[in-house]
Amino acid sequence: SLEGKVSLVTGSTSGIGLGIARSLAAAGSAIVLNGFGKPEDIAEVQARTIAEFGVEVRYSPADLSKAAAAADLIAMTLDTFGRLDILVNNAGIQYVAPLEVFPADKWDMILAINLSSAFHTTRAALPSMRRYNFGRIINIASAHGLVASPFKSAYVAAKHGIVGLTKVTALETAESNITCNAICPGYVYTPLVEAQIEGQAKAHNIPREQVIRDVLLAQQPSKRFASVEELGALSVFLASDAASSITGVALPVDGGWTAH
Ligand code: NAD
């Protein structure tokens, strides 16, 4: 059980981050949500999480493309709860274009949100984790943290980078009761992916089953999406005492993609 623990999940107003936040809440942890969205939708998620799991839930709209906002998000968590036990660096964006025409501002933005924000939150969170001699840092990388695809230069670079940051964080905390690991999902079923399935099916006039198999999951041997619940369950395990000796790893949850 994670009762008495405090978790911050960045980018948790939708998709994987929300799924992980819900799993951590179900295990008893207080939660700080973060990310963008309509205020009424976020208020609804917050109220539902409190009602379902009976844990304290706070929300911050911190924009993690900004270093100061990332540090402030940790400060707000510590001000509110006095501690931060589980930090999940999940916020991320994607942009797809060939290198020659990849916009430089998109490169900077992806590196800032997908990589640098985890540096800023981690360094701000470590002093409190060291004080309580407990910490779990979970970085949501990607199969693209381990292998590449064309047209995703910034994303692949940032995700490889966060796997490197994970290893350094693990080494610097190895003698304390703090671990740092990366989860490397393949394609995960989220509302975003559902929209892509529908879009591609319409655009190419092919059935959605074929879009899933031949377009989206072309690289994923299982031909099945991972679910946000699977990633939530893995996060709860990595946060548990049973996972104390697991640190510095990049764990694929990709239906065999990176086994190719
Ligand atoms: P999503 O778009 O559903 O969610 C992204 C979250 O990040 C949202 O809550 C959004 O508001 C937030 N966010 C975006 N920019 C932000 C900013 N500047 N500051 C703070 N929050 C911000 O995406 P998702 O599919 O749930 O992806 C979550 C993470 O998982 C990302 O790091 C992504 O790279 C990674 N990932 C996703 C997949 C997949 O198939 N969906 C696969 C591998 C890795």
C-alpha cells in the first residue's frame, strides 16, 4: 500500500499520466495532478479521483516547458504535503517531420518538456526524498528511448536522453532508499490514439482493425496496444518496497517492439 505517500505525476490531465495517477491513488497515495485542459474537465477528474479513492488530490497548471515552473511545481507539492515520495515524469509532446524541415522551435519545445523538465523536477525533489530516506522517480520514456524511427528526431533524442538521465539519477541515489527507473511504452491506447485510428481509417478508407494492425502497430509484434492500467500497475510496483533493488533500468512495455 502507498498510504501516507505523496505522488506527483506530470502531464496527468489525460492519457498515460492520468492512468498512472489513478493507479497510485487506488493504492492509497495522495496525488498532485498537473497538465493542461479545460478547467471544468480537470475539476471533474480531481473530484472523481477523490470520490473513488478517498485520497487528497491537488492540481497545478505548471507549464513544464519552463524551468522555473517545474521547480515551482515541486515547491508547491512540498508546501502542500510536506513531502514528495513518488515523482512520475510523464509530460510529453510529439512532432513529426523530416530533419531538414524540422522546425527549430519544435525541437527546443520537445527537449524542454520531454527531457529538461525531468531534470528540473528531479533535482528539486531529491533533497526532500533524501531527508525522508524514501523516493521513487519514474520517468516515462518510450520504446523510442531505446530504438529510433524516422521523422521523430527531437522525440527520439529526448527519450534516449531521459533514459540516460534515469541511469545517472540511479547511480547518484544508489546508496539511499531512492530508486529511479524509466518505463518505455510502445503504443498505448489513449484518447489521442483513438482519434488517430479514426482519422487514418477515414483518410485511407480502410477498416479500423487494419489501421491498428498495419499502420499504428506495424512495429509492435503483439499487435495489441498496452493499456494505461498496465502502466499504472507497473508504476505502483516500482513504487513499492518490493522494487527497492530495481534502479537505473529502462523497462520496455512494448509487446516485443524492442526485441526486434
Ligand atoms: P497525452 O497527450 O494524452 O498527455 C500528455 C499530458 O502532458 C497531458 O496531460 C498534457 O496536458 C500534458 N502536457 C503537455 N505539455 C505540457 C506542458 N508544457 N506542461 C505540463 N504538462 C503538459 O499523451 P500520452 O500519450 O498520455 O503521453 C504521456 C507520456 O507517455 C509522454 O511522455 C509520451 O511521450 C509517452 N508515451 C506515450 C505513448 C503512447 O502510445 N501514447 C507511447 C510511449 C510513450
